[in-house]
Amino acid sequence: MTTSTLLVRRTHLYLGLLLLPWIAMYALSTFVFNHGEHFRRTPPGAGWRTVWEKPFAAELPAPAAGPDALRTFALRLLADQGITAPFGVQRQGQGASLRLVINVQNFRHPQRLTFDPAAGTLRAEQQTSTWIDILSRLHRRTGYGQPGILSDVWAVIVDVFSVAILAWIVTGFVLWWKIPSTRRWGFAALGGGFATLAVLLVTL
């Protein structure tokens, strides 16, 4: 066995071991998404529970100020409450029923903060999660552009995972090509994979 072949084999082997937990996570969560009707059943006691509610007064940025102004407002609000985490923010309702809802991301215990300008209150809720919820959040989680160094770490890991998958494919292809007796069936498998993707891409 040549040195280059040994290097490719070792790279393929250790990339597979490195990727194993991530591939398992994405595979399980994708299966859950694909069969959601069997998994999306709310167990007793699940849902949102109020953690605290307090008086809070602030002037919301005007809608014309755009989403960046609203996000900056939400970031300051979270900082005032001692919360540093990835989040999404949106307005709900109009006039007296206007609410600002901030969804704070967390794999196990996501939070929701609701600011009611008319009532002058800020309410924090926490969601009780099942393992299905946690899997779904792991699959959908993104990191760049969110507060907190761990969010960037997660995003970098996902980038590394993507590059490693491509490297895993390349090393697997090289190893397959080095075994002439497997090329015929290998071409059949490769062609079948591309053909299936092409047909579904065109027809769905």
C-alpha cells in the first residue's frame, strides 16, 4: 500500500469518526421532520410557563426605522434583563394590542419575552421541551450574527462539518476508484443517486 493511499484511508476513517455524532444528529432530526405527524404530540405539562412578569416602560422604534432598529432595541432590552443569547424579534398586533415578542434560543429551555407597551409590562416565559424539540433546534440552529461567543463557535463547527463532509466524499471516491473490481457497481450506484436527485428536482 502506497503512502498516499494510506493517507487517504486514514483521512477517510478519522473524518468518519469525527463526523459520526453530527451525522447522527442531522439524520435523526431529519427523520423526525419527515415523520412529524408521529412525533409532534404535546405531552402533558409541555408548553410555555410564566417565569416572571414585571412593569416595564419603553418607546418602541417606529416601523419605518426598519428591522435593524427593532433588533437593536431588543438587544438592549435583553441586556437589561441579564440575557445574552441568540434571539429573534417581531411585532405582533397593532394599536392597543401591539406586542413585541422576543424568542431567545436555547436547545433545552428556550425563553420568550413579551413586551406590552399599552399595559407597561414585560413577561418572561420558558418552554418545557421534549427530546423531539431539542433535536429540531439542533438541526435548525444557526450562529453568525448572534450575540455570544458560543453562537460563533457553533457556526464555525457547522462550517467545518460541511467542509469535512465534502472531504469525506472525495476520499471515499478515491478509495473506490483504487479498487477496479468495484467500479462497475460503483458507477451504477453513483448514476442511480444522481438520476434520482435529477428526476425529483425536475418533477417536484
